[in-house]
Amino acid sequence: MLALKDIWAAELIIETNREVGFEMSNDNSIDQVRQAKRSWIEKALKRPVERQFSDWGHPVDALYTPDDLADSSYTRDIGFPGQYPFVRGVHPTMYLGRTWTMRQYSGYGTAEETNKRYRYLLEQGQTGLSVAFDLPTQIGYDSDDPLAEGEVGKVGVAVDSLKDMEVIFEGISLDKISTSMTINAPAGILLAMYIVVAEKQGIASEKLRGTIQNDILKEYTARGTYIFPPRPSLRLITDIFEYCSKAVPLWNTINVGGYHLREAGCSAVQEIAFSFSNAIAYIDAGLKAGLDIDSFAPRISWIFNTHNKIFEEVAKYRAARKVWAELMRDRYGAKDPKSWMLRFHTQTSGVSLTAQQPENNLIRVAYQALAAVLGGAQSLAACSFDEAHAIPTEKSVRLSLRTQQILAHEAGVTDTVDPLGGSYYVEVLTRKMEDEIKKLMAQIDDMGGAIAAIENGFIQKEIEARAYAIQKEIEGKKRIVVGVNEYKVAEKVDSPLFKFDPEISRKQIQKLADMKASRDGRKVQEALDALKRAAKGEENLMPRFVEAVREYATLGEICNVLREVFGEYHAVGTL
């Protein structure tokens, strides 16, 4: 029996000897197909067909045939899985080797409650953790800060100090699990806490696997959980790159967030182009700091948004892999093939979920998860059907996990690599999307890059305009949302919803007070003073974060030191 590599080698020789990758046999030449297609349009397609458009405005033809790919070369433009340009996947065997990592974005209330939910999900077969932090944590305030009032533990777990992080991961061996943390402005501080929790478990930081989002630029344009201005924020990011390349080499040091750009209103093309432009800014900052491209590029990972249009989402991921591979190899001269690979986590679309007829969200999420898998995601989280109303219940989050497990084990989508590869429609979409992504990225480059485009409000305005256009389409019924502007029913939600405990804030503040009373205040102040001196200079701040959290300095105390040195960012209006 031929080995897989031998089969691929034979196919590669055949394809290389062809001038056109999609060339037909002699009795079905491109010209013959083109002629037959014209005849079909004239005779068979008699009834007028309303022109359809992609979600990013590209006209969609009624039918695609080989003539639409006549100028394509398989080996040049598509290639094989695990090989440049990675259109068909970053690993040779993709899901034949192993399925994607199944994560459910989770975290709420106190550390104790979040630990209980994590244990439950792991018992149900989840293969990775994804931490949701509450709003005060995301913007660097302790739970007892007046600005945190009313928000403690509401949209995620409250983390004030190392003590909370210890409880969150109690009984969970950090050398046996991969953890993703959706945290940006204070990312280095939360990573420091995770490192010290592992240290207390007897686990060396070199063994830790996971991701911090650490993507601050999209916060200025789409999400809003920033603290410091862009320039010092980039310093924090490059400090993390450098520190982790030596101390935490298996850690993904940045998870560039196209997801949030899409949730704010971006099209599929804008999602990739804007997030790639942000990544260029991070790479340039790393190079300027003296880092070698191959020392940190392999640890850049991504989070994207999988929306409703299945084939468009598949094409988006295929095109993105190619654009990224070309960017890293040709623009930055990266030599390590791992630097060329676009490895990404995707989550189904939260903004597509409806409060009306919430059970419909089960179907939306299932189709979106299917698109993510067909597009070759390395990691996936599926939204829960009741998220438009509340934090998911145990039952609803289990259903989301089961959605992934049914895809993996029952649907047959993991039986072959890139099952939609070769589809005339998908290949044309992939190529068109590649062209549009490059065009938009070049426009941002001409402005001076992502930071300049953010400072002059270009990206913000583009997102706002797109979001407004979508809303107008919904209101005008040009875009049908089932159960919202069509197929409506009189209803009341009869599913049990998660109930938030208003006592959480009081309990968290009391725990924080108890922790402060038990720590060594002198050592805390010494660590904070050392951090302040380092922040005023050019020293890498990660070791200072580790020292400070080890003494139980709080997140708010550390961020206040940085606020004093770096200042705070204030958004510029775009209207």
C-alpha cells in the first residue's frame, strides 16, 4: 500500500506537469466547458434569477464551472495540506491526525463558581479551557474600586489577585491542559498569575501551553477594554514576546482578534484585513525591539468569527492562510515554516444570536461550527443558545459542547482533509477573497499602518459604516433574520435561564480585604516600587509582574502603577 506521502508526491508530479491546475481532459477542454455553459444559460436557465451577493458585496454567480478557474494553478495557488501556501490546512493530515481543541468560553461570578464550571466541562469531554474575565478585570480595576460597582463577576470571573487565580485552577493540572485567556490590556499581569499558579503546583513554566489574547489594537477600534495609550501598550506586548520566547516557549503570546472586529460589524474581508494589519504592527514592534522574526512569529495565534454563510466562511479561512503565509515568507523573510502557518481558534458568532425564538440559535451555531471545521480551525468554541438572554446554563453549554462532539464523531466531516477543496464555487470565493483582503491591507499600509489608521479613525469609521449598513438591511428586510424580521411568533421564553447572584460583589470584596490583611504589605510595596522604576526605564516588565503577583499585589495596584507612568488612553470620536 502506498504511503500518504507517496500518493501526494505522485499527485504533485502530475499537477506540476500541467500548465493549468484545473485543466480538463481533451474531450472537456475549458473552451468546450465555456461554450456549454453559455448554451446552458441561454436554454436551460430561462427564468430570470435575482443576483445574489456575498456578505462583503461580491456578486455571486448562479453557477460555477471549471472555466471560472481557467487561470489557476493548483500547485502555485492551492497546494497541499501542511505545505506552503497552506490553503488546504496547516497540518498534512488535519483532523485525520487529531480533532480540533474543543473549548467553551466560560467564567462568571467568583473563582469558586468558575472552577466548578470548568470541572464540569472537562468531565463532559471538553479538551481545553477558555477564560472569560469580568469587565473590571479586563480594564485593570479591583473589585473594591468604585468604578467596578455593579460589574463584579457579571460577564466573567473576577480576578483581583493571585489568590483568585489559584482557586480558578484548583484541582486542574496546568501541565495537562491548554488554557486560553481573553485578556488584553493587563494580559502580562494575568499571565504572570498563571505562571505562579503553575509554580505553586510544581510545574515549570516551560511546560505551560495556552494563549493570552494580548491584542490591544482591536480594543481601540471594536471592543473598548483598553487602559494605556497604543505606544506603551505595544511595549508590554513585545516584553511578553521576549519573555515567553525563553521562559514559556510553548505559550501563544498573542491571539490576534478578528472575532471582535466581526462582532462589531466588519465583513469577512474586513475581519481578516484589519486583524492582519494589526498583526503587522505587532511584528514591526517586535523587530524594532530587536527580536528575530522566527523567535516569536510561530507563537502568534488567532481568534476569528465564524458567521452564517457557510461557503464564504470556509473560503475566508482558506484565503487567510495563503495571505498570511505569503506575508510572513515574502515580506518578513521568515525562514521557519511554522512562522508561515496561520493557526487559529474560532468561535461561532455571538452577534448572530437572537433573543427571539432562542432555540433557533442551536441551528445557527451548528451550521457555524460546521463552517469552522470545513474551514480547518485548530480550536473551536460554540456559543450557547441562551446567550442572548444570560450567561449559559450547564445544560445549554453542554449542548454547545455536544454540537462539536457530534461534528467530530458522527457527521463525517473529519474523514478527509479540506473536503470542500476543488469546489468551483469555494475556489473562486477563496481567490476573490484573497484579492480583496490584500487590497484593503495595502490601503492601510499606504496610510502608514494600523496604528495610523486607528489614530485617524479610518478603521473605526469603516466598522461603524458596515454595522449601520447591516442594521438598515435588517430593518428593510433585505437581510432576513429568522424570528426577528420574518417568521415571527408570539412567545415568551420558557427555557430556564442563569440567575446572577447579587451577593457575588460583596463576597468578592470581602475576600479581597481578607487577602490584603494576610499578605506582607512591605514586600508588596517593594515589588510595586521596583515595577515603577522598571516601567520608567526600558527593562522587560514581565519578571516584575511575576514578582509582584507572587507577593499578592492586586491587579488594580499593578495597573495603577502603570497608569501613573504610561497614562491612560481616551478614545477619539469618529463622527
